[in-house]
Amino acid sequence: MQFRDLKAQYAALKDEIDAGISSVIESSAFIMGKPVAELEEKLAERVGRKFCVACGNGTDALTLALMSWGVGAGDAVFTSDFTFFASSGSASVLGATPVFVDIDLNTFNISATALEAQIQKVIAEGKLTPKVVIAVDLFGQPANFDEIIPIAEKYGLKVLEDGAQGFGGNIRGKLACSFGDMSTTSFFPAKPLGCYGDGGAIFTDDESIAERLRSLRAQGKSPVDKYDNREIGMNSRLDTIQAAILLPKLKAFFDYELESVNRVAASYTAKLKDKFVVPTVLPGFYSSWAQYTILLENETKRNEAQKALKEQGIPSMIYYPRGLHQQEAYRSMALSDDAFPKTLEATKRCLSLPMHPYLEEADIEKICKVLCDL
């Protein structure tokens, strides 16, 4: 059994994917070929943004977005404490200071109440300038932008949606990657929409920002002369072959994969809800289910469950075993665990189960039986 079965997906889309790859090889336009522009146009249209700028990976997407706003030393960038390192690392690499925020344990997403408290704390200390909130759509469900955006506006902060795991989710029909001032996603293979390598994208409604992003992803080059570099950028272009792979996957994603993963999630929930804390999807919210993550009673019970699944050949993952404030890279910040109680609880109790559009009901039954027999 696969945790996320990319082989099954390839079997379903083999003809289209192979044809796309062959077309790129025949054209020899390996960098910034036509499929890249086609993908950017289709992504922007699907998401509901005016512009999409593809890049090398999801981390670069976050970094480029922050660069386009001039984020740097002395700036505070607020983000969830319970997420992948890129959400904070993208700020750190620019010299900004990440400010970690505890989560809502029901959704695993950033807590609006904790966010405002951290903003007020930074303002009171007077050492940093509050600049950006990076709100992560963790495990497939969009962050609670109904609450986050008004808080950011109250204190004059930009909102950057990190939709690496949220692509395809929505709030009352408004799709992930359309929230906030700018948004990003990742095409890492295991993401809801993944390529066969690294890839990412930035979404914006501001034409001048889109133009600057296209320059920054190509070493800060001029739009009329690629050997005239106007500022320091980075080398972060989406390969043409990856764009060609993503085009048929994008169609399948919205044609049937989203519906399928929600069917899988509903089946899990029906079978597990009486024994475990199953994921909460807020009213009016729709998840793309990057992960299906349950909470067990404690760390011991979680580890026992993972061991029992492994003995039956069933993969599972712990996303995430520690908060960002506990990472070695941020040890010098000397942040207390006491400020992140919900994050700490999640790290000890969470367990993610196999989740993908091609997961069969028989496999779901097997997984749930192992868990419920504990």
C-alpha cells in the first residue's frame, strides 16, 4: 500500500503525460517553453487570480513573494508554529524574523486569537516591524481567512497565503490560492497537485508585482534585455517538462480527483469518528486533503497505532514531530514551549493516514480495522 499512490495516478494519466513529455523533448524548449505559459494561464483562471508566475519550488515561491514586497532585516513575519519549515525559512533567508503562532487544534491551522496576541506582543516590544502574515492551508483546508484578514488589516500587515497543501480547497466556493494579498503553492510530488520533481507558483492580482516576480525568478533580469539585471534575484524557473506533466494532472485534479479524495475522507471519518478525533472541516470550507490526520489519546497510543499499521504493511506519517520553534535552526531564539500548547499537543498526538484519489474502499477498511482493533 502506498501513502500517496503516484503510480496509480500515472497509470490513469499515462498517455497524456507521456505525450506531453515527448512533445517537450521534441521541441527542445526545456526552459520556459510554451507549456509553462499555458500552465500559468490555466492556474490563474482556475484559482481566480489575474496572474500566476511559476517557479522552481514552493519554498522559492514564498521567498519570491516576500522579496517582491521588500521584506528583510528588522521585519516580523508571522506564521504557524505547526507546519513545514519553508513557511518560516523563506522569511529567515531574507533576514526577516519569523514570529511563530500557535494553532487551532481542531483544524491544525493558525489560531486567529494567538495571531493577534503575537502581533500585539511584537508591537509592544518595539524591536521589529510587523510586516506579513503567512497563513498556511495545512493538510488541505484553507486557513480561517474570515478571521485572519481583518486582523492583518487592523495592524497594516500583508497576508501571504501558503497554499502548498491547500490547492483545490475552498471557502464558500472561493478557491485556495486566491486569499490575501498574494498566494503561493508547491508542486512537490506528494502535494494535492504535484509534478515529477520540484515546482511552485505565485498568484497575484497586481500586474506590477507579477512583472517583478518574473524578473526576480530569473536573476532580476530586465523584461526587454535578459543580460540587463536590474536587481538581485534568484534562479527559479519551472522546467518545461514539469509544466507539461502538470497540465493533464490539473485537468484530472478538478475533473475527478478532488471529489475522490473527499469520498476517501468521508469514508475514513465514518469509520473512525467514534474512536478517534477525526479532522474538522469548518462550515463552508472544503478540503483538498493533502493529508488525513487523526489525533490519538497521547504519544504512547499514537506510537502504538503507527506500529500496528506498519506490521500490516500500512504506511503512516507524523506531520509534524516538532513545532518550528523547536527546530535547531531557531534554538537561539530560546522560545518556550509554554507559548505553543496546541502545537505541542498536536506533535504528540497526530498521525496521518494514506490519502490519495485512488485509494480503494477495501484499503480504507483494512486501515480502519487495524486502528479500531487497538
